[in-house]
Amino acid sequence: MSEKDYAVTLLSDFIKINTTNPPGNEEEAIVFLDEILTKEGLETQIFVPVKKRANILSRIKGRQIGKPIILLSHVDVVPAKIDEWDIHPFSGEIRDGFIYGRGAIDMKSQTISQLLAFIDLYKKGIVPERDIIFLATCDEEVGGKNGVEYMLNEVKDLQEASFVLSEGGALIEEDGLIHAQIAVAEKKVSQFMIKAYGQGGHGSIPTKNSANEKVIKASYAILSYKWPIKVTGVVNSYLNGILKDKVIEGVRFNTLKEGLKNKKIKEALEANPLFNALLRNTVTPTILKSGEKINVIPSEATVYFDARLLPREDKESFFSKIKKLCGEDVEIIRIDNSSADPKPSPYNTEYFTGIKNIIRRAKGDIPVLPCLLTGASDLRYFRNLNIPAYGFFPAVFSKDEIMRMHGKNERISIENYLNAIEITKEIVRFLASCKDKI
Ligand SMILES: [Zn+2]
């Protein structure tokens, strides 16, 4: 079998292992990776935090001790509604030049790319400056407790890594142009719910201040509040990079700073859901729980909010603002009470420059920009420890392809995937040469 066919078969077979989380059941996928690594002569360690869940670590010893570089990926996937798919999500079917299935983008293709790049380094006999660690984990899609969090406690030198490469950014194709997004920061998850109690009764005799009225008033206050725009360094670089010279509402975009002073440009940026989320805290109601019968006034009502804060925002001041907005009638209950404070990773580093040079060699003189992830990834565990961590997979995706990521008919083209493997190999060879100067 040719090297390319082997890579395609590996991904297709890897997708066939159903690692939908919950429940995860990632052990089989970890054993799959273990067999490949072992066959190539690499040593591995499997960690089983709970039954049927597992993580795998393999290491290529470096010249120097400590401060390893980690190639990180997760092997679990989000659920797929089989009825909505045209091709079974766990068939790994290859059709019209695409490999289909849950995980084709997020992120089994990247796991296999990192695996093949790691094996390539080993087979070439390259001794890296620092240990290079291949780490594939479970449980990312549900928070990483059994995955990265567990591994950081089990393998102490992970906590002093010099650099981590995982998911989050990619090569994005828009209107025929490609730019590279390297995720260097992510927003902070600050989910909470508001709860109110009131006099229940029959719908025909309304009482004052029912539980529903209380949560509706408080929710309205939260939703009416416009969180101030705060331009972070990362978002400034990113938006300047992709919007430079674009004509927005008849005005040529020069810099973000200047653009935000122009009412029309500011409104256009705020109207774009992604740009809006990059520029301010967002607070979104997602679950409403209350009455069950049309003629019964419930005595209790709850609204859940998914809030995402800009990287340097302080959670305590955020919640005191929420409290002020809500008033005294509702109780605010924080859902994620962790003190996690992932710092944005610096991007004036040899890692960023090195990866940028590799991308430009492969794709031409395209913009290579740091970006802020609106969602959360396992990299937050490392950023929490002040370890520079980037999310980047060198495959090209259009918006339509990215929408499939947690949706239906997720897929990756074979050509795109094979190219990504080659670029990943170069990135890993480059990382092997890094001496950790930052
Ligand atoms: Zn993912």
C-alpha cells in the first residue's frame, strides 16, 4: 500500500471507531493508535482514568531534559444524528474524493496527521532538541476531566512543557482567498443560571411577581445590556489582517482602531456574529425551564446562560455586573466555578514565526494571523499554566466545510488531508529543532 493510501485507510478506520462523547468509550481508539505506534517501534504508555476511557502518550527523547513539546489531540467526537446524515457518520466512507464521518475535521484527521508526522520524525532518526510528546486524549468534548486534566496530574513534565500544538485554527478559504488562523487565545467560559421562585396557582387568577415574570425581567435586563467593545491585541491583529482594504458599507477599511470610530463600520462589524463575539463578552440564553401546563402558574423558573468573556476579563467583575442587572428577585448560580484563567499565548515567538514560514512556503504569501477562539478547547489547561499553546491544523476549510464540523456530513477531502499531513510533518521537524528561547 502506498504511503498516501495508508494515510487514507488509517483515517477511515479511525472514524469507524465510535467515540461519541458522552459516553466516550475512547479506549478502542487509543488501542488503535497504540498498535500503529508500537508497530513502528515506538514506546507508548496508556492511561486509563476510568473504565473504557483512555489516553495515550508516546515520547521521542530529546537532547535536553525537561520542557517537552507536546502534539496534543483528542480522540472523542460530538454526537451525530444519524438520520440527518447522507452517509453513516461512523462508516468512514470515501466518496467523490472525500473521507466522511464524525471527526473527519474535529479532530481525527489532525490526530492521524500528528501521529504520522511523529512517526516520520522517529523513522528519520532525528533527535529533537527537547522531548517531543505525542499525546492523544479522551473527554475533550465534555471538558477534559478524564483527558488532559487527568494527564497533567499523572505525567508531571507535561506541566512544564515549552509548547503545545493542538486544534483551533486552520487555513480558511473565503471568497477564493486563503488566510491562516493560528489560535493563540480563547474566550473564558462563564456559564450560569438565574432562578426565581414565586406564588404558583391557576393561570386564570394571576398573582403578582410570579417566578416567570422575575426571570423574564432579569433576562431582559441581561440581554438589553451591551457589553463594551474591548479590542484585544490578538483580535486587533486578526481583524486588521483579514479586513485591510476591504470596502465595508462603502468605506475602505484601514485599521480596526479607525474603523470602530466610524459608525457604519462599527455597526457592520457588530452585525457579524463572529466579529461581534471577538470584540466583546457575550451572554446567551440557551435553556429555559419553567411551567409545563398552560393553565398553571409555576412556582419556579430557571434560565441558563452561556457566557463567554474576553481573555483578560475578570470573572468576579463580570458576575457583579450580572448581579446588578438582575436585581434582587432572582438567584444567580454559577455553573462552572473553576478559577481557570487561561492567558493568551504570546505570538512574537520562534514557534509562531517558524510555523508562519512553513505555511508560506506551502501556500504562498498568504496572511498568517493569530486569532482568538470563541469556543473553549483543551489548550486552556496549558494556557492556565502559562505554557504557550497554539491551535492550528494546516488543512484548508471553507465556511461551508467548517459548519459541518459539529453538524451533518462532516468530511475532509483526501487531497486536503494529505497536504495537511505533509505540512504537519514539516511543522513537527521544525518543532524538533526549537531550543525554547522564549
Ligand atoms: Zn475538537
